[in-house]
Amino acid sequence: MLLLQAQHVARHFGADVLFEDVNLDIQDHSRIGLVGRNGAGKSTLIKMIMSEQEPSEGQIVKKKGLSIGYLAQNTGLESDQSIYNEMRSVFHNLIEMENQIHELEVQIASPQMDSNSPKYQHLLNQYDQLTHDFKEQNGYGFENEIKAVLKGLGFAEEDFDRPIRSLSGGQKTRLALAKLLLEKRDLLILDEPTNHLDIETLTWLENYIQNYTGALLIVSHDRYFLDKIVNEIYEISHHHSSHYTGNYSDYIKEKDARLKAQWKAYEKQQTEINHLEDFVNKNLVRASTTKRAQSKRKQLEKMDRLERPEGYEKEPHFQFTSDQESGDLVLQVTDAAIGYEQQILSEPINLELRKHKVLAIVGPNGIGKSTLLKSILGKLPFIKGSARLGTNVHPGYYDQEQQNLHANKTVLDEIWDDHPTTPEKDIRSILGSFLFQGDAVKKMVHSLSGGEKARLMLTKLAMQHDNFLVLDEPTNHLDIESKEVLEKAIQEFNGTVLFVSHDRYFINKVASEVIEISPEGSTLYLGNYDYYVAKKEEQQLLAQTQTEKDQPEVQTNQKTSSGKLDYQQSKEQQKKQRKLQREVDKLENQVEQLEEQKNDIENQMTLPENFNDVEKMQKLQSQLEKITQDLNQTESDWETKLEELDTFS
């Protein structure tokens, strides 16, 4: 059943076109992802669906009686009630029904009631119908459903009685989402629902929302989330909409395939047009070929000419480079405890970060991940323990709170004031690579969007040429295309990176190691996000079956009875890994050299002067057999060492 349809919708601002001829069909049980660059008009289209704005052209048609739930970006729930009572208000019909059932029970059980009277039978029928309806509408389970949703979204049971007005902005946003999930509207529209959610909560939301009975329309830059939830994609790009079936990964493949097909058709037609125009120009004035030329010209005039494919929209392009090499040991954190006002959130934390590694810090909201970064940089003191930077280490810091920006400066001055000897044209060129072009460099920092401020922060960071990047939620506010550019810049960086992020796809693409922070301390996983998840599942399975408790691939820093760390084990594991890596690299070089020698001998055996020389051929054959034997043995040794190394990553 069709719930909602956007028909040739447009939004104009004077002569400027935000989008036009946009179409969108939402069926019952649809799972739709709405994607596009920041500023493409996704939120504007949603506001039209919610009747908060009117289309400049076209119309939006809705099924009669359609109920829509909408979670806007950074919109929190405001109420004077407690958390739990506000959630219970969603089920006011069931609560009223339950009260009626209790009233009927009292009347039916009354000593004055005659069990043979028509009134008694009428009350029984009412009672049967009400209890049936109450059960069908989950009357006996809605309290548990409330608790499950609240806990899933990060609210502890001891907080259920807290007044909503005392919550933070992020908590109010999560509570607004909780209420929408409980309301079970026909259509649920979520604009960036994964903001303010840690990885554990994100995983819960994905599992919960897959069983949602209504339709879903989701705007998100979280590629893992889109891949898990949606089976349709609508893209707004170049002021128009395009529809794709499948999840986000399917959309990327199909978009590439469509673009290649469009270019192939366009180039084929251009070749045909050039051929026809050339024939007409050469033959129109010749008496013998005039009729054919006129025919070709009519063919050209009737041709439905294809527009040049627009391709991908312009994206930022930048790279991080360091001015000098650091020592091999970049960072060492020893016996650290983090928290505030002497209240410890996590201890003990230990880590060693080596040159050219990319280490991701993960953990639940409120555990102190950002605090850890600030303590490492000396901006906040550790409650216990210490951090030490290595030789020639120069850290550059990306602050998710964007306190490094000056609200009353222009974009141009924000960069130029840090580099006053750099010519203005060079500053403008660098800003242009981050999509600040033309008059955009004159915009005041306080007027920038979240995405623009993020790109400006990255501009500042890229121009410092530090060899150790410390990044706190660097993908916040970035659209997917900008995230991909950042991923590539980190992958190609010749320095070391330590970062905090809840973006699982981003972690998986760039991290070589993951460290998890919990109240019990830090746990190091020598691999990317997928490896971290696999190892967590393996640990949980081992705990359930009460088998082996220690995994050699995972280095865990936990509290012991004496409060000390088993940190030596972590150092030994890293030492073994580095030794194995050196052996693998050495054997790989030997394989390449032997292959070159083998190819050289085989080439010599094909030369005529050698081919006809029996003695020379015998000698070459003997050399070939020896090298082939050495090559096979070296490849076998290399594969064995590589398998050993794989246990660490």
C-alpha cells in the first residue's frame, strides 16, 4: 500500500534552485535511505513531508489518516515529567483500558451483583472483550517494552525517575527517539538518528529497528547503519533525485555502473554525431551526394541528443603530511586513571603506540574517551598514572567541540592568521581544496554549518604538518563523501594517528588497532573494527561456555587483586608481532629476488644463441631447478610466518 508520494517536487529560493523534479514513493514497510551531500536538500524535503514547508512546485500526497513520527537533527524531548512517566504516556489508551478492567472486576465481584441477571452477563461480556483487546495490544507487556527500549538507548533503571528537564541535550535526543519507537507510527522519519549514540547503543538500535512494523525513511551518514537497515536508496544530487534498490553498498555499485553506462552511451552518440556532421559538411555542396547529405542532416536534426553525464559532485581533496619523522615509540600511557573531580571512570589504562600505526579508541558514552585524549595532550590531568610522548613527536589535535576556531573571524582570516607569511592566493587555494571557494572565504566562522566548521578544522590541521594526529570524533558533521576523503588522507599519512570515533565504517577503514575503554580498564585488539567485533563475540562465547579465558591475540589490561596491570604480557605480544613482521618482510624480499632470477634464466633459455647450445642449456636448466627449489621453500616459509602473523591482526 502506498503511504506517501512526492510528485515532481521542487524548492526554489528566488532564482536559485535547491532541487527540482524530485520523486519519492513510500510503501507500507518501506526501508528507505535518503542520501546526498550536505546542503543538497534532504532536510528540506523532509520538512515538506511534515508540512513544515510548502514545495515551490509539485505536491506531496499522503494516505488518509497517515501517522508520522519525525526525529529531527539535534531535537530533544522537552517535558516536566520523569523519564518513565513520559514513556508511559505513550500507552495512555492501554492504561485507561487496564483501569476499566479493574473497575469491571470490582463490579463483577460485588456481593450485591446477581450472577443470573442480564447486567451481570453484560459486564462479563464487556470484561471478556476488554481483556482480549488488552492482551492483543500488548497490555501485559508494554511496561517491559518501555524498560527494554530505555535500557537499549542507554538509560539505566535507576535513572527512570529522573526529571527530563535535568537531562543533557544528547540524552533528550535519545529519549525523543525512544518515545517515537514506542509510539509505532505508520511512517517513522529519522534525520541522523545515530548522532549521540555509542557503538553498543547503535548495535541495539539496528537490531530493534529491523523489526519495526511501520515504514522507515532515514537520513544518515552512517554507512554501517544504512547497509544494515535499508533496502532502497533515494539520492538527491545535481538538484535532482535518483532511485536505487538495495542497501548503501549496492547503491554505490549501481551508481558507478549507471555512470559508466551513461558515459558509454554519450560517447557513442557523440562519435555518431561527429561522423554525420563531417559527412554533411563534406558532401552537401556536391551535386552527386547532396540528397544523401540532406538526409544525414535531417537525421541529425531529429536525433534526441543525450546530455553530458554530470558524474560525481565536487568533493574536498587534501592530504596530511608531516615535516619530520618521529621516533619509533610515539606514545606510552602507563597505569592511567581518567575521570572528573577524583571520580574514576576507567582504570587502569595502558597503551603503547608505535610509529605509522592508527589506533582507534572505542567505549560507551561517558566513559571518558575525550578526557583521555585531553589528558594525553596535557590539557587535563590524569587522576592517576601518566602519558609520555616519544622523541620528535609533534601532536596535532582535532577538537570535536571546535574550540580551536574563533567565532568572530572570517574563514580566510582563521587560516591566514596562523600562517601570516603565506600569500593570500595560496591560502585561498588551500581553502578551495576544502570547498571554501569564492566569497565563501569571507563567511564568519560563527555562521558556518557543522560540516563547514569540520572542514575548516581539518584545513587548520592539514597545514600544521604534525607527525602525530590526535582526532576526537573527526567524522561528526561530515557527509559520506567527505568522510571518504578523510579516510584516504589518513591511510596515506606518513605519521601516526590516535582517534576517538563511533563511526564503525570509518574505524574499519583506517584503524590498524582498536583499544576499548571500560570501567575495568583498557583492552587492546590488534586489528580493525571487524576484528574487534569478532574477538568480542569470541570472548562472550568463551565466557558463556566457561572455557579458555585468555586470548593470545587480545592484550587485556584489567585490575588484579593488587590493583596492578598485567602489562608485561601486552609488551611481549607486541615484541613478538614486530619480530614476525620483520621475518615476513625479509622472506617476501627473498621471494621477489628468486622470482626475478628465475625469470632471468627462463628468458636466457629462449635466446637463439643459448637454445642451440646443448651444454649451455644443461647448465641453465640446472640453475633453474635449483632456484625453483629455493623459491618453493622460501614461499612455504613465508606462508608459515604469515599465518603466525595473522594471529596478531
